[in-house]
Amino acid sequence: MRNLNLFREKALKDKPYDTFCVTGAEDRYWLSGFYAEDGGLGESSGFLFITENRAILATDPRYSEQAEQEAAGWDVYTYAALLGEVTPQIFEELGTEALGFDERVTTYSIYKKPLLRELLLINPDAEIHADRNTIEKLRMIKTETEIEKIKVATLLTESIMEQLFDELGPGYTERHIGWLSERYMREAGAEKISFSPLIASGPNVSRPHHSISDRPLGNRDFVLIDMGAVVDHYFADMTRMFFTGNPTSKMQKIYGIAYEANIRAMEAVKPGVSWADVDAAARDFIEEQGYGENFTHSTGHGIGLQIHELPLISPRFPDDLVEENMVFSIEPGIYIKGWGGMRVENVVCVTADGYENLNESNLYYWR
């Protein structure tokens, strides 16, 4: 109930709504302890309705038994097929006069019918208020338990990187490397993978989010591997460069710049600096080396119950500050069309006076 009480204190009190509806899977789990993946946009395994003194979880018969077991302290309501079957009863019991929801995760179809329509039928004078990142902002600050879960997922991912390094060589295709990384993570105990492994080799590395291909590794070649394991619902994210044979002078130069930018950004991390300041530590160095236009994305992003969540380590956020127990990636990269690129990524946890690197291995792999 710790997270529910925190939500009531930080996100419900002094707001224009007396009831808040939660539709996103990660927010739902973080608040209630009920874990189920949603099938797709508009498909939800359950909805939460929260007031100062009531906590209701509405779900369908596929999940009702699980919800009753996992969502301790919550009232579980079961609808046969559609949420609208139970929202009139819920709104009437709660006495809802103003309903809040997160516009980032609530679809228009859910907003229009089972929420707005049913609420106005019960109370024609009711108000409805859209908020944004309401719960994700609270999820930015991790508990010790959450940090440990992310670290376990990170170290599992790291062990598979090392296993791949021992095996890879000329002739391995991007697609085969992707399959091996996924298979090895599963065999090592991952609940699932954070995302389809991003495998890019040679000139394909110039595309930061390259779609996997059948290109084989050559001699004196390089490949970017970006992957992550999920352990106990918490995600890892890690990028490493692998080299077949001795890297050329250009490979070493570009890699060295990305490596140093990663180190500088990590060393900039401490409570009180802005998200943009951390980004600038990497970006300014890359610009000084003449490759500013080749660094085309943000320096990092939050990691937790999602692979991409707040905070966003980007120049767009000069007023948002780093806080203790935030967990986020540091992943500067350089991308050169027609040649390739280099990116290195670690995950850091913000401590009282700096940071902890949740990764333990070296940033580079070559032989």
C-alpha cells in the first residue's frame, strides 16, 4: 500500500478531481500489485479507481482470481466483457464529482464511453480532467527493492553480452546474433526480453534504431548490440560494441569519443543538476570533437517497469532536476552515414552525492 498512499499524498490531494482512473499496465501494477500485460492499444486487463478512502480494481473474469490474490487491500469488481458494465456502480458508490485520468495512456474510446458517458449519466454536473504522467512522475524515484531488481536484470544482461563475445566472429549474421541474445537471456532466467534485440553491423550502425538484417560480420568488422532482460517485471537496457579482429584507427577514434562522452555524462550525474546538464556533458564533448551533428538522439532515459520512462536526459529539459534514486541510461552515440557508428550504454542509479553504475563490465569488447 506504500505506493497507493504516496499517490494519494502527492497526486490526489489538492487536485481538481476526487477520483482518479488508472488505465496503464505499469501504473496499475505499481499502485496495486496486480500484474497483467495489456494486449494492445485499447485492450486493458484492468482499471483502477482511486479516491482518498477507496481503491477499486475492475477487471474481467480472466484475471479476477489473480487480482484478488495480488491486489491486497483493493476492492475487486468483475465485468463480463466491457468496463462500462461496472462504471455506473463504481461512480455511484464513490460519489464521483470530478474524474481525473492520464491523457498519455488513456485511449479516446475508453475516455468517451465507459468513463465520460457513464459518469455523466450518474452525475450530469460531473467534471472530467486530463492529467499527464501523473503516476510515472512518482515512479521516477525508485525504492531500494526496485533498484535491486533493475540491477539483477542488468547483470543478467551483462552476462549474456560476455557470453556472446566469447562466441561471435566473422560469418555471424545480425539476425542470428539477435536470436542468440534472446535465447541466452531466456535460458539464463529472464522473465522476457526488454525489446527485440537491436543488432546493427558495419554501415548499418549509422541508423540508431536499425531494423535487423541478414548482413554477416566480416573480418575486422564491428557490431552494435543493444538488448535487455526483464527480471521480476523490471527492465534492463545495455549497448556494447563488438569488434572482430583489431579495430581500424577510425573505429578506435569514433569509439573512443563515444566512450569518453559516456564517462563524462556519468560523472555529471548527481542530485540537483538538470537533466539537460547531464546530456550536455556528453553532447558538448562530442561537438568539441567535430561530431555534434552525428549525435542525433537524447543521452538517456529512465528505466524501470518500462524500457523508456521518465526522466529524459535531453537538452529539452533544462528545468527538471536529477533526484536521488532515479535510474536512467547514459548512451551517447555517433552515427556516420555510409560508414557506421558507435554507441555505448550503461545504466546509473543516482545516489546522495553522485551515482552508482549498475553495470560491472568494461564498455568495450574487442580482440
